[in-house]
Amino acid sequence: MKSTGIVRKTDHLGRIVLPKELRRSLEIEPKDPLEIFIDGERVILSKYKPTKQCMVTGEVSEDNHVFFDGKVILSAEGMRRLKEELKDYFG
């Protein structure tokens, strides 16, 4: 795990502000959901991605297709777009 060197205090309600540079580098936008994990004494924040969310379109559906042991999830539209991109890339 990499240290950022950034230290923040919690406010009276237990809130912290994630620094702008950190939000920018992790592509966290206002109102993005974050998932909270506990690992011993560590609190881990992760950008929340619903299960079965297409990696291309962002569409969440039980009809989305799962490839490579869950590492790649694509909707029908996502597959179509990927096919076109690959076709353009490889000629």
C-alpha cells in the first residue's frame, strides 16, 4: 500500500475530506458512491462498482456477459462498441 503523505482530521461528525488531487487521480467525481472496507485497523475506501456493470457503457444488468472469471463484464452494446474499436484498431 502506497502512502500519500496526506493527513486529515475528522470533523465533529466523523467526516473527512478527500483532497482534490486524490479525487482527481482516482477519478472520483462528486456524488460517486464509495465502498468502505475494514482491514484490521485500516479503513479502505474503494470506488463502488455494482456487480454486472458493463465496463464500456456502465449499464448494470443481469443480462450482461461475464468474461475472464469476472474480470471483464460487457453488455450487448458494450460488446458491439468493443468489436467496432477492435475492428478499427486491427483493420
